[in-house]
Amino acid sequence: MQLFAALAANLALYYALVKGLSFSEFKMETATAHLSALLPGGLAVALCGILNSQLTYLQKARIVFLRWRDPLPGCRAFSHYVAKDPRIDMKAVRAKWSPLPKGAQQQNALWYRIYQQEQGTEAVNHLNRHWLFARDYASICVLLLIALGALGIYQMPSALSWFVFVGIVLTQFFFARRSAVNHAERFILTVIAQAAAKPN
């Protein structure tokens, strides 16, 4: 539902810029009166929603972390993230899972095994939902830039309108990506912190 609202808001923004409307002038009655302008953008937005569901978790992680190889956050769970969290007792971590893996795939495999034990907790589920939403939002922004950015070259009344639209979508991508990175880090660390705190 949140992603649908984001897509609808970007379609409204696109339409307003195509028609040269101010936000105070934009009303649903106005939109329905200009379906010929709204329809291409609406189809492009719908396509973005469909394409987002076709992207794999690896492809979405590559978009968020800007890494081609081993983009999943679990791939750096023990080599990068774990030492950053004061909640985590490294002695307890080593006692439970020593020797800690160094390879990216091995780190992700261990982290995922720990996650399977902790996924029923409220804190972990909460962070997982936020990570997945921010990740998908960032991916959709990239698709919107491609689809509506290309369509806008032909439909926007001026270069300024096109740059305004692209700038707003890029800003959304920047904040969605940062949010996804932050939520992923908290998600990874909360799983390890909860598991490490449990007695053997």
C-alpha cells in the first residue's frame, strides 16, 4: 500500500508538470479531463510496479548498496557491521560461532542461519519490514527515472519541467537508498545482538 501511494504521488507530480499545473490547481477532476496526457504516464508507472516485482533480491540489493558482487548486507555481517554495535559482546559472538567466517558467502550463510532463529521476534520483524519497504522504494525510483524520465522528454512542456521531475525522483532515491542502508544495518545487527545475548 505504501509503495502504491508513492507511485500514485509520482504520477500526480509527473502529470502536473506535463500540464504546467501548480499543486494548488491539481485536482482529480482536472486529471480525468486530460486522460490523453495522463494515460502514458499511468501506463509507465504501472509498468514500474510490475518490473519492480520482477527484480530479484540480489538486483535490488545492488541498487541499494551500489555493489555488484556480494551486495547482500549479510555478506558483511561479521567483517564490517558487527564491530560497530556496542550492544554486541564480541566474546559471546566468538564463543557461539567461532571461527567467524571471512568469506562473503559464508558470512551471509551464517547470518541467515541466525536470522532463522530470531525472525519471530517483534524487533526483527519490524526492521525487516522497514528494510524491504525502503529497498523496494529505492528500486522503484530507479525504474521511474528510466520510464517517466524517457517519456518526459517527449511530454514535458520544457526542459525545466523535466529537470524538476528528475530532480525530485533523484532526491527520493537518495533518501530511500540511505533509509534502506540504515535499516539493513540495524536489521543485521539486531539479529546478531539478540542471538548473542541468549545463553548457550
